[in-house]
Amino acid sequence: MKRPSRPQLSGQKTVPGLGVRAARGAAVTLGGQAGKVLIQLASVVVLARILTPADYGLITMVVVIIGVGEIFRDFGLSSAAIQAPSLSARQRDNLFWVNTLLGAVLFILVFSAAGVVAQLYGHPQLVPLVQVLSLTFLLNGVATQYRADLVRRLRFRFLATADVVAPLIAFILALATALLGWGVWALVVQQLTQTLTLMILMLIAARWLPGRPHRQESIRGFLKFGWNMLATQLVGYLSNNIDTALVGLRFGPTSLGIYNRAFQLVMTPLNQVRVPLTTVALPILARLQSDTRRFNDWICQGQLALGYTVVPLLGIVAGAAEPLTRLLLGEQWLDVAPILRLLALAGIFQILAFVGYWVYVSRGLTGDLLRYSLVSALIKVLCIVLGSNWGVIGIAAGYAAAPALSWPISIWWLSRRTTLPTRRLYAGALRVLALVTAATGAAGLTSWALGTAGSVPRLAGALLAAGAVYALAGLVIPPIRRDLAGVVTIIRLVPRVRGNPPRSSAV
């Protein structure tokens, strides 16, 4: 068996039409994610007018605990299966049973520990919530290798459809139960419905049933890869959720509900962009490892594409956080606005550093990823714990400061382990930051100047101001003009690219 942690493709020819499949896969996936983001945004906007901050705070307390278990349940085996150069049916069966067994064990453990979780937070009403939501371990355990198999087969169109259908059904049921007065249980219904629907859809689409475990078929290489991924993801999850845990433990469910609404408005859509793009990028980059020039071109173009499309939206959120909060959540949620602004700034730096994750995983450098993750996690924990002395706003400020400190280190750290176009990545990121700073300032000043107007005029003014900055920069600054032209070219590649991304002379 070839070891999945270090796939060797040096003698492998480039897959014909790989660029076509990458571009089309990205387009289909992003299209599906756009629908998913709209559904989730509708869920946030509509349910926030029915449920209370305390309802959201209680469910968030449970979800934080469930999230830790989900990392153990996956054990990094979905990524191991996706990036492996070859995967036999028997190996797939063994991985299925490992994930399913882990899901069953975690279901039992978390169900039994519901009282401990409730005692930790000091809220007895958490016991039944934890017990019911522990079912997600079992459902996701069954679905893990089915989804990984669909990704390996580049079934992006179906995955995009499933990722829209499941949250839509879940939202409809959550809305119905919220209107019936179920309170926090409406959010429980939403979580379970989405998980169950996705599992059913994956099983139907994959069109295979697992055989019995095959003891003679070794999956040791997958487990080694998965162990490193597990440790890395666990470190990342704990550092990414230390803010939520601190708010819940120190300031109670109402404050946590307010913080969580800001987090959901920014980070949930952001993850809906990063996760599917990673789904597309990893199998493509894994096949380009032997071609350093093309691999590096894809990485640089990926950074610029994210930087010039997603980052400006985050800048507008930061500049117009108050009218955006009024419009989406209503007057009763205005405490969300300053937190929203800080989390949007955090998202900007997270996006700029994200392509480094693609390199680590696609090249099997999971041990190095773990070591870097420990460093970045330490930075984040220190920033957030220090910020907690100034309340919930201080925690959000610490969350924003951490990626600003970490992202330059991430590129340098990675360049020590593998061939990487470090200067191109730094230069491209600095151009994006300069442009988004100007656009964010313009959006914020315009929103402030229109302070007596309604939320819609203020948001429209912020969008126009930011757009004007982009248009002006594209006209008068040649490097940015070339970057923007390269991003437009990538979009146009969907029907006709043949494997090479355009090389921007500016990077």
C-alpha cells in the first residue's frame, strides 16, 4: 500500500483536463455554497427575531463540546482518504468501520457525560440538549467515508446540491418549531435535521455498501496521516473556540448568544467559502506535486482570488457593521455591531493565510502542520485570554489580533519545509491588504457620514464607496490592475482552462 501521508507522484503524468475539472468544480461548489450561505443568512436573520440571545447561548455551549468530539470522530481519515494516491474498496471499508465505531463510542461517552457538561457551565437545562445532540456523532460517523468517496470522484455538483438541500430542510423545520414556541429546541431540530439529511443523501449518491472489516488489508498509513491531522485539527479547534468557551464560562448565555450571532454572521459564510474550495483544491494540488512551477502558480493565484473577492466583502462588513446589524438582526441586537467589526478583521487575515493549509495537506506535511498549529494556537490563546480582561469586546479584539500576528509567520514557517514562492505570496497579500484598508476606510466614513439615514442607504453608500476605491486602484495602480485581471481570467477559465493557471507578472 502506498502511504497516504506522503504520496509520491514524481513520475505521474498530468491528468488531462485537470484545470477544467478544477475550475468547473470550484464554480459548481461555490455556486452551491452561495445558496447555502443565503439559507444560513436567512436562518440567522429570521430566527434571531423569534428566539432570544439566551437560546443561542445555550445551544452554542453544547455545540462547542460536540465540535471537539467531531474531530475525534473523523480522526483525520476523511482527509487521508481524499489525498491518498490510491484507495482500494477494502481499505475504504475498513476506514468506514473505523469512523463508524468512533462515532458510536463518542455518542455513548457524550450522552453519559451530559451532566458533567451542564455542571461545567452551571446550567442544568443543558443535560437533555447534550444527550440529543450526541446523536450527531453516530450519524456523521456513518457518513464520513461516503462523503470522502464522493470528493475523490470529484462529484462536486452533487455535493453542492446536498449542501443546499440539507440546510434548507433544516431551516424550514427550525422555523416551524420556533413559531410553535419550542425555543432552544428549534435549534436542536435544525442541527439534527441537517446532519441526518446529509447522511441520507451521501449514502444514496455513493451507491455502495460497506463490506465486513478486512483484517488483512492494512490502513496503517491512513491512520498515521489521520493521527497527525487529528492532532492538528484538535489544536486548531480548541484555539478557534477558546473565545466562545470563555464568553460562556465568564459572561453567561446571553452574552454568548450575542457573541455567537456576530460570529455566525462572519465566520459561517467564511467557512462556507474556505471548506468547499479546499475540497476542490486538495485533490488537484495533490496531483500537481511533481510540477513545482504549476503547483506554485496555483497557490499564488488561489491566494489572489480569495484576497480580491472574499476579503473586500469582509472589509465592507467591518466598515458598515452597525447598519448591517440593524438591517439583519434588528435594534435589539445592536451589541453585536462592535464584535462583528472585529471578527471581520480577523477573517481578513485568516483568508490570506489559508492557502498555506492547502500546501501542508496536499503535500502530506501533516506533522509540520501540527507543529505550526501549536505555535499559532499559543498566539491565539494568549491574545484572547489577555483580551478577556476587557469583557466580550476584549475577547473579540484578541481573536482579531491573533491572525494578524500569525499569518506572516505561517508563510515563513512553511517555506522552511517545502519549496514555496514566499516573496510572491507576501507581495500579493500586502497588495490585497493595502487595497482593502483603503476600501474599508471609505466604507466606514461613508456609513458614518450617512448616520441619519436608514440602514439600507448607509449600506448602499458603503458598498459604492468601497467599489469606487477598487475601481480607482484598478485604473491607476498597475500591479493591482494585473492582479484583478488575473482574478477575472480565473473566473473565465471555467469552460476552457486546460491545466495551467495564468501567471500574473505582478506576483
